[in-house]
Amino acid sequence: MNDTFSDSSSAHRVPANQATGAMFSRISRHYDLLNHLLSFGMDIYWRRQAIRIINFSMNRRVLDLGTGTGDMALLAAKKGASMIFGADISQAMLEHAVRKFNKKELGAIFNPVICDAGRLPFRNGSMDAVMCAFSIRNTGSAPGTVFEIHRVLAPCGVAVILEFSKPKIVGFREIYRFYFHHILPRVGGWISGDTKAYRYLPESVDQFPAPVEFRQLLTDNGFTDVRSYSMSGGIVTVYVGMKL
């Protein structure tokens, strides 16, 4: 792995957004349960659909950016990725991810890295693929993160970004908004004991760029063949971009 990190072993611990990292550490124990519960299990389907875009027989060195508890990384491992770097700002989240990989006897291919998404500690062109599921909103700078994703990708590498979006279907849009802004924060706060964290979720989605704007951001940062696919009536969107 010496050819992966940019400087030395100290690069494994790039200073991160402490407030956001602390928030996710507080809810880490209930994170998986609430993801499945509050999405009615759809989060599992969304990740599986998004990851199908990557051919892991050709893209074997993978960065899972904002890996959290490692669900997306585990899917990549099962699909054939031979080396996975799980980057996150929360130590507690990464500890959950490591336990999952060890339980599946896949710990040897999972490399947890604490870092800030805007200052990735990897060399230019060191990754064959970058995945980012439900986390680019949390980085503090989507443009800075997209720039870093492009930088660490090797030529012909692929980026797959899965993120929440806003439904546009009249009727469904209003029902979903009511659930997302009123019911979800209360249930999430009650189970996790951290209402603030689950109020943050809809607020961060509201502030995230619309699909057309995010596609343009990818293009502006050097990605080609940029496209997006919405799922579940527009609740989530998968963005795909290639690096020449």
C-alpha cells in the first residue's frame, strides 16, 4: 500500500471536520438499524443497484468515501474488489465497519482511513474506482470532494455517487417531504437519542444541488460520460462519471 498514500503513514490521519465526525460517532450504534427502518429497507436496494455499475474485475482497488459502517464496501468485496479503502471522519463508524469485515473473514482487504474528504491522503491516480453513498452531503464542500475524487482516480477510473434527492412527482413529493421533515427526525431522534442528528439529514438534503447542477459539477471537475439515474420516484439519485 506504500504506493497508495501521498506522503507517509501520518497521512492516514488527516484532520477532519470534528463536529460532523462527532455527530456520526454519537449515532453509530444505531446507524444501521435506523437506515433500514427509516428507509423501509430501501437503502439496501439502492446500494445494490448503484454498485452494479462498477465492474470489479477491472476496477479492483476501490475507495469507499464516507464508508460509515461499511455496507457499500462489503458489497464491493463480495463483487470482487481485491483492496478496499474505507475513508470516513468518524472513528466509531470505522470500528463498526472493521467488525463487519472481520466477521465475514474479509478483514485483510479492508483498509480503514480516517480523513477529510476534501483532503484525501491518497496519491494521484491511485484508485480504480471511487464509491460514495449518502455521504457527499456531509463533507462540507461538494466541489472540493468532487475535485479530490477525480484526482485520486486512475485514468479510465469510474466514480459512482449515490445521494438523496427531491421527488418531483406531485402528491408523492408532498407526502415524502412531510415524512422526511417531520416523522423521520422524531423517530430517528427517539431511537438514537440524538434528535439534532436526524434533523440534520433533511436539512442537508435540502441544501444539496439538484441533479442537473451536480452533473455539471462533475463535468466542471474533469469527469466525462457524466450521467445520473433516479430511483424510487426521485428519492435518491445515482451519479456516474469517468476519468479519461
